Amino acid sequence: MNIVYDQNTQTFHLSNKFVSYVIAVEEDKYLSHYYWGKKIKQVHSPSDYPRKDRAFAPNPDHIQDRHFSLATLPQEYSGTDIGDFRVSSYTYTDITGLRANHLNYHGYSIFNGKKTLQGLPHTYVKSEQEAMTLEIQLIDSNHGMSAFLQYTIFEDHPVVTRSVRFQNNGEEALSIKRAMSMSIDLPDSNYDFIQFPGAWGREREVLRSSLVRGIHTLDSKRGTTSHTYQPFLALVRKDTDEFSGEAYGFHLIYSGEFLGNVEVDSFSQTRVQLGINPEHFEWKLGAGETFQTPEVVMSYSEEGLNGMSRSFHELYQNKLIRGKHQYRERPVLINNWEGTYFNFTEEKILNMAEISAELGIELFVLDDGWFGKRDDDYSSLGDWTVYKNKLPNGLKALSDAIHKKGMKFGLWFEPEMVSEDSDLYRSHPDWCIHTPGIPKSRGRSQLVLDFSRKEVRDNILSQMKAILDEVPIDYIKWDYNRNMTELGSAAPEIMPGEVAHRYILGLYEMLEDLVTTYPDILFESCSGGGGRYDPGMLYYMPQTWTSDNTDAASRLEIQYGTSMMFPISSMGSHVSDVPNHQVNRYSSLEMRGHVAMSGNLGYELDVTKLTEPEKEAVREQISWYKSYRKLIQFGNFYRILSPYDNKQHTAWIFVDQNKETAIYFYYQIIDKANKPSKILKMTGLDSEKTYQLDDGRILGGDELMYRGIYLDPDLSGDYKSRCIVLHSIES
Ligand code: DGJ
């Protein structure tokens, strides 16, 4: 890994054993993008971007040469006002509202390691040898504004991360209206564009389309990342598939409103940007103040989509997720939500716990309905005291009883919300996100608490701490069940354009407090399933509830899409009842198990209603999973067959780091009469090794990967699955 500035070529070259990223300085003033991709040893010549007198392309004031224009130059971080008409990276104004977008190259520094991003989640290094950082300073001397572009390259990852710090060194306040975290102009547009749109119950669908001329946007204006789009996009070559070909992936480490743009310009160049959504954003930057944007992870792979995914999995597992649970095997849990919904008693919970313990389940999670007077979703959010009608002996007694059965105890909270029917709302009706004087929209009959205000956060924090200090709690499910509307605050010091981002900063501050005060608690993030499954939350909470849709067949698509960017250890996946509560489908217990075992296995059903044979099957699933979960949660994961190809089947494989053991899952979604025979090739194995399959067959890694094996012709019926375990043996 190295970063060099070459005076002769006027280029910055960031490289490691996988990738190079090259930036050039043009006319001593502008930063152009020169190269990003497979590692090159050295940059030999200065930027050779073809200069041409393009009609209607303006030339900057001090340059007499009509061949130079920012309208066509591939750039690193440009404003719009001096002739670059593509989507801009930043906009700010002075106090009179005059746009002042003239940031020019000024200087740089290169250092080992990586700075922390104050108040924001970010990738980190444990020693300075793990990464190097380039900080390029841009200056607008008229207004005293600086932007520091931060680029970090890691020793062991095919990844560059970027963010920007604005600093107002002038005497007057400035107003930032747009501050993207990164922008890059790739030299051509011969790509497919992959994005992950979704909705509740259909998170992270995989949408691949040909990249065409124009501006393509994915965003959130919902206060949170939301189900609608993932703050992730990929550009891949036309022939890129799961196993080979170039793939560029971009992911924003942020949990609030975001914007992603891909613009193909008139000259078939492609601009990609990610950052905070400017829609509701306007940040007053007083004299002497700084503003830090969130970070973007940019990955390059020439090993197809699986290669791209592995680079994100490895980076997030090793340099984003933190704390005691980072590498800890995740417990098999039972969650009572689909088993009881709001309708439970202490006796019911203890009965469920009794049977769960017998089945080998390790953690009991008590979901929504244990607090205030919560019998439905119309009341009590904000009142975090135990509901004595349901739990007359209180939470401590329940937790103790569950611990006595040999299980850990987990609890659901939705700390960011308030119900109008709550003591908290009655005492502080102005503590919610709203625009004073404008009627408030409700979502799930609840309002969002104004976490941009410290006193609001402090109130919830102290209510939560009162419980956590009294009750032995091993796990928290942190839920968030609506989008924000009427984004505003009753606190006069919080400007309307700052509310959305200050909310997220406040949330991060509170999470930091909780995860450092209670380092033993395993946190699972949730937002109506996977509505806030983003790398920002992953920095605080090492796992996420992937989706409220627990149907096995639907989960194949959801987990397939989620695996594109998130490590398996972060994915909560539960076996639930049939007919499934979201789509009314029946699928075999085996298939439900095999899908849920491809993540952090849990159960979400009323175990007291299981028949003896079902209990036996569940017992076996759990005991099998425990012996392989380390491999599944922390091994290498490869997608093999996509559920999107023809909705007929899906396959994937988990391989341990030494390629000694592998677990292959095949799922038959829809069966066919008299179906054609099919050979399936495995991937990720060692071609030099010999493997024994658990059906007794012995085959070489090369045979399994290049020739493949026939699919079991006797697997008959819809929603069926097979699992094959492979162990390497002496040949
Ligand atoms: C939404 C979550 O995704 C569910 O798992 C459950 O916790 C409910 N909220 C409870 O209200």
C-alpha cells in the first residue's frame, strides 16, 4: 500500500496490491480523475485528457485556451458555477444568498492510518500500518472556505474510502446546501447499473439495467435510509456476472436521507456521487466551524459480483463492526413476535422459554408489548416501564427465570418513537419531529421523537438505562417503525435544514453511549424489518433484522440481495410458522430451516404448538447449525444461482478461510414435471484439494468447480431444499 505525489506528472497515486486510484492536478487548480481500477505499478505521464474546443463548453476566466473546459473534464469534486453543468458535488452560499462555489486545489498531506470521523460511523484501523490517507485541500479564498477531500486506501482490501470536511476560515457564516461525500467521473459509460430498491417485506431487490444517457437517482427523503433504496450502487461491465468481470461498488456509511446519482454526460463519461440528500439539507457553517460528510466505501473487483461482495463483507466485518460481538458466534434465538404478537402473558412467555431451552435455543427475545399499557400499536411508545398487567412480577423476575433455564434474555425497544397516548407525549407534546403550526402526519399511529434535541435523547436514555441497570439483559432489538414527515423541530436553535442530519448525529451519539456503557449487550438493528439496514447502523449494532417477511421463498430474494453488500454475520433470519404470516405460503420446515441457517438462525413462532416430530426436526436443525455456524457467519460466502433468473431455484455456498469445509445449499422454488437434468458448479473451493461430500461421494475441488455435480433428480415439489457439507480429505 502506498500513496505518492509525483511532481513531474502532477498526479496522486493511491495503490495497494489490488487497486490503483489516480488523481491529477490540472492547470495547478483543478482535480481531475485519472484512473481507478486494477493496480498499475506507476503513472508515467501527466493527465492526457484530450483537450478539444467543444462548442458551448465555457472556459474558466484565467485560461485563454478554448480547449480547456470544466464541462468535459473528468473531475474529482466539482461545483457547477464555472462551467461544469453536470450534477454538482457541493453548493454553498454567503449570507446574502450568493452562490460561492469556487473551491480550487491548494495542497495536500499524506499520512499513515486514518482519522476518525467525529460523531459519524466510519471504517477504522487498529494500527497505522493498515491504511494510508491522502487529504487534499481545496480553497475558496474569497470566502475563506476550505474542503478537505479525504481518501484512504487499505493494505488488505480492494477499497478506497472517501469523505469531505468543510472548514469555514472566513469571517462570515456560510450556508452549505449540498455536500456530497464523493464524486467521481469515470471515462466511459459502458456499464450496467445495479441498484437495490425495495419496500417493506421486499427489501433489497436486485435491479440491473443498462446504463443510458441521463441522470439516474436513488435517494431517501424519509429521515432514514428506509426500505425504498439502499445507499449502495454498482457499475459493472456488460459481461460481468457473479464470478468474473469488473464491478465497481459504492456504499454510503450513513443512516439518514441520502442521494446517489449516476450521470452519463454528453461525452459518454459517467459521474457517480453519493452523499447526504440536499432536499431537506441546509447547514449554517459559522466562522471557524467545520462540517464533516459521511464516508463512502468504493470497491473495485475484477472477480464479478461475488468478488465485489466479498470485499464489502471483509471490510465491514474487520473494519466497521466493532466491540465484543464483532467475531462472536451469534446465538440461536427465539423471538415471540409472530408467535404471540401483543397477546402474551408472563406464563405464556415462560412456557415458550421452557420449550425453546429444550430445543437448544440460546436467547429468548421478548418483542413489542411489554411496556406502558401496550396492547396494540396505538399507545405507550415513550413510556419504558414494565406493563404489569402482562408481566406482574416485572422484567427482572422474567429475565432471571429465563436465565435459570440456561438461556440469555433479550428485549425489544423502539426508543426513537412516541405514541400520542403516552405519558411522555402528554408531558412533552413538542418533543416530536414536526413543523410548528403544521398538522402532523402519523405513521403506524406514532410520531418520531426529536432526537436532534439533547434533552429528548437524555430522557429516553435515562429510561433505558434504568432498565438496563436493573435487569440482566443480553440483547436489544432496536426498532424504528415509520418515516419522518414535516421535518422540523420546536427547538428554535435547530434550523429546519439541519434537523434531519442533527437527528442522525443525535441518534449516533446515543448509540455510542449505549454500546460503550453496555459492551456485553448484543444489539440488533431493525426498522420494520430491514428498513434501516445500512453500514451506519452496523458500526453500532453488529446485526440487523433483515426483513419482516419470514417466508422462505421471499427470503431467498431478500437475503440474496442483502448479501451483495452485507456480511452474513449481520443478517438475522428466522424460521416461522406456516402458512406464512406475510404471504400465506406453505414451505417445508427443512427449506425454512435451510434459508434461516444461511444467516443468524432464529425462530419466530409459537414453539408450544410444535408437534413432537417438528420439535425433533428443530432440535436437529439447531444442533447442526451450532456445529457449522462459525463457518456460515464468518466464512466466505458465494452466490451461485440467482432467484431472479427464472424464479425457479437458488444456490449458494459457504467456504471456510482454509477451504477445508464448505456448506452448499440448493433451494428448489418451483418444481417442473419431467425436468431437464442440471449440472451445478460450485465455487470458492480449492482446486488442488479433494473433498468428501456428506453423501459419501469423493470429488476434487477442480471437478466440483469446473465440471460440477448433477442436481438431485429426486428433489420433488415446490419450496424444497438440499444441503451438502463438503470436507477436504487427504487424496
Ligand atoms: C417491526 C419489526 O420488524 C417486527 O419484527 C416487530 O418487532 C414489530 N415491529 C413490533 O412492533
